[in-house]
Amino acid sequence: MEVPQVVLTNDMYDAIDKSDALVICTEWQEFQSPDFSKLKGMMNNHVIFDGRNIFSQSQMMDLGFNYYSVGRPTVVNCDSHSRAK
């Protein structure tokens, strides 16, 4: 079945290009240590929704992401760059 609004890719960086947010729904090893600098350069907004709590809050704060995880406080970076205003 084809869904015109959904684009499938084989590369996680192709999937994040020009995105407004990253949503983590898996604990797969390949997604646990991305190149965060590369992600920030590709994303419209530096926002991560982590449904599996695979990243540490302090790491996300240090990297400048706005980070939403399950059952933990939200990390909001006031200095987080946003290309889409």
C-alpha cells in the first residue's frame, strides 16, 4: 500500500532531513548513538521525542536539544536553534 504523505528511506539521516522533530519508537542499537551534530545540521528544529528513553537528559541538555521523554522531566534549551519560526 502506498501512502503519498509518507516517505520511506533506508538511511536514518535521509529520514531526518528537514524534519521538525525526531521521534524515537525503538531501542534498536543502530539508533542509540547517532551523530548528533549531523542531526542538528539537518533538522528544522532541534526537538526529540524519545518514547524509549534511550538518550540521557544531561546529554540532550549539553547538545542543545529540546528533549521529551517518557516519565522524566522535559529538557528545554532556550538557546536551541530553530530554522522554522
